[in-house]
Amino acid sequence: MYEEVIFDLETQKFFDEIEGSDPADLGVSILSMYVRILDENFCEIKGEMISFLEEDLGKSWEYFKSATRIVGFNSKHFDVPALKNYLPLELTKIPHLDILEHVKEANGKRVSLNAIVKETLGDSKADDPRNAITYWSKHDEESLKKLKFYCEEDVRLTKEVYDYGLKNKTLKFKDYWNDIKTIEVDFSYPVIEKPDEEQTSLF
């Protein structure tokens, strides 16, 4: 059995509104996560989408801390650092698969989530990322509803890209020359070697 948390967040500010480049200084507006259980064959048994606005971010720790693996896109260098002021430091110690990290390793350069989503899934992001900050600034009921929908859609797309890579061991996107490129990825869990029960003791 595997417990996975696939997550994404939106921030309250742009980088050009802060000094420096620490994501923690941007402030988190919302965190969305798809929490699920997989069986030994990596088939989903049950799953649930959950979102937390800034005032409730602390509640997300209950899901993170029990995860076998957390999954995101550019999450090691952006999302996790952005949560530094809200969640325990132990978040950095949870087994973590960052899809972008694998893509960069295979491709030699970064690729946007939307570029991968378009060619791998035939789908696209729900909104312009810049609008997420506008929705938070307005902070009315309708704007927060749009913010929640956008973040949850990004989680859904991240989950589907992850599942595709886990199953097919490839992802697709258009390169600089507008050609469709396929890269190999390995999202499998590390194999845990069991001790040889038949091995004769040396003592």
C-alpha cells in the first residue's frame, strides 16, 4: 500500500514584488492536494482532492506527514520552500518526486507543465497563472472560488502527467523547433531489498 500526496500551491505575490528570490517571501494563498492510496500494483484504491487557504495551511501537515511519497512539479525548489513559514521543516525529509527534476535530467533543460500536458495528455491549464494572484488580491467569494478551481486543476494535471509517466515511462512535449519530443522518465518506487533469510549466520 502506498499513500501519495500530489500537490500544488499558489502565491500571494510575484517575485518582482519582493526582495531576493526566496519563495517563502511570496506568501501562500492556497494549497491543493490530491491524497490517495495505491495498492501493491499501483492501482488507485481511493483518492480525494483537498484545498487549504492560507489560514488553514497548518492542517495540510496531517496528510503530508503520513505520505509514502509526495509529488509535484518544480515542487522541490518552489512549493516546498514556499511552505517554509507554514509547515514543519520535516516536510523536506519526506520522499519527494519532482516531475520537473526528472524532465530536466532527461531533456537537459526545463519544460513547462503546460507544454507537457498539451502533448502528453491533450489537455491544458485551466487559467493564466498570473490570474491566481489577482484572485487572491480581490479576495471575494467568486475570486476565491476561481483560485481554488485553478489550483485544483493544476493538481489534477500534475497527477495525470505523473500517472502517465509511472505507467508508460515516457512524457511528450514540443521542443524549441516545435517538434514533438518524447523523453524517458522513471517514476518507479525504489526497490527495497529483503534480507536473505536463508543466509547462514557468520556467528
